[in-house]
Amino acid sequence: MRTSVTLEDDIYEFVLCYSRGRGITLSAALNELIRKAETAPAPEPDIRIGPNGLPMFPPTGGTITSELVKRLEEEEFDPKKFT
């Protein structure tokens, strides 16, 4: 199939270098890279089991405090949804 695409400059440079390095056309390089991305395994989620047996997400550096929870509840509460 013949079509036109617009690539960002950095993507074009990458595909161009890839195609030259492998000695293939730009179209063949794009096809190879897309096929590789298509068959690449999905990353495993980083979920750990805590000491109490419950799943835990990886630490992000933030702490969830009761004040934060209260503030978020107040921001998201819409009484019209409950009437």
C-alpha cells in the first residue's frame, strides 16, 4: 500500500539512520520497526505484595494523608449526583 506520512524530525532521523545501518529502504525500516513494536511484550505492572498480603503499587514519593483524602472528597463531591 502506498501512502504519505508526516514524521517529526527526530523520528525521521532515527528511521533514516536505522535504514542506512541495515542497508534497507526507509519504507522497509518503518515496516520493521512497526512490526517490532507490535510484537513487543507489554511491560509487567510493578505491583508488589505488602507484609499484610495486600497488593501495593510502587512508591512514588508522595504520601497520602487523611487531609489529602478529605480535600479530594470535597472537590469531587457533587450533591446532584445523589438526588
